[in-house]
Amino acid sequence: MEAKYREEGHTYFVEINGKEIILPSVTQLMSTTGVIPQSDFEIPEKYAVLGTEVHAMTELVDKGTFYPEFCSEEALLYVLQYQSFLEENDVDILEIEQIIFNEELLYAGRLDRVMSINGFEYIIDIKTGGKYRWHSRQLTAYNKAKGKSNYKIADLYLGKWEYKLVEQEYVQGIVEAMSACYWDAHPQAYKQLRKEQGR
């Protein structure tokens, strides 16, 4: 089975016998199980727009197609910090915006980056907001779906005047618990997916 992504509605899905079955994203796993408090979703629209723009611009940086005139003045400050991070560390970009799918726990997501940083391979999530407890859970789920245990996991927090690379600790058992809770509330889709897998 291969997970697909539709930009409209930010939906991950698999196709079974011509029918689409929706997969939860990592964010949905966390939100439906309360790992992300509802208050953390109450972000003013301008900050959400800024975060989306910064993500798009950093992707252009990594692909070598970024020009400052593409960017708003505010977002440019964050992008400059991203460029400082790249210049001040030995960084090799291994993967950009990769869709990942865990066939065992049945969820999907999109990794911001897989990078080699100063000799170590990391799964990186780029953030333009504050630090929250659930960030380590998010990265744990990404790593679980990626299926390679020797990655380190870290958030790269970009601000207007500085960046911080914050390594996170794996949270054992959290992804299994979130998946179990999610699929317990979606038994019909779960049964179809397991039948397709021959389980």
C-alpha cells in the first residue's frame, strides 16, 4: 500500500478497490487523542500564513531557487536565520518534504527535512512559533513512520534574530497509543485496511 496526499483538505489516503480510505496525519493523531491541547491550535491567521511562507521559502533555499524578492519582509528575517543555520553547521540535505506512511500503525505525514548535521543524521521539523511539549511526540511519530531507528530528532526553531536547533527525546509507546485510540473510533475503515493487508 502506498499513501497519497491531496493538497485540498490536507488529506492523506490509500486507494483500495477504487475507493479512498482516509489516513490520519500525525497532527490528527495528536489532536484527536489530546496530545496537542486545543488551545495550541488557536493561532492567529497571520502567524499561520507566516509559518507557511517560511516553510515554502526554506524549501526554495534548499533547492537553490530562492531569491529574496520572492519573500515578504517579515518572512525574510526567518529565512536569513535558516541560511545562517546552514552556513554555521556542516549540513547535507538528504530529503525534503517527504511523505511517510507507517503500514503497521496506519498513519501518514510529511517530513520537513532529513539532514546530516555535523556528522549525524536527523529528522528535522522547522518551526516558526514557540516550543511545546508535543513537538517531541510529533518527531517520534515521524521517526516511527520513517522506520530507521538511528536518526536523531530535532526541531529547528527559526526566529527573526536567531535560530535554535533543539534535539528531542523519543517518547516510547506514544505513537502506538495514539494510533490505537484513533482507529478505535474508526473501526470500519480500520477493518478495510487490515483486510487489504491480509491481516
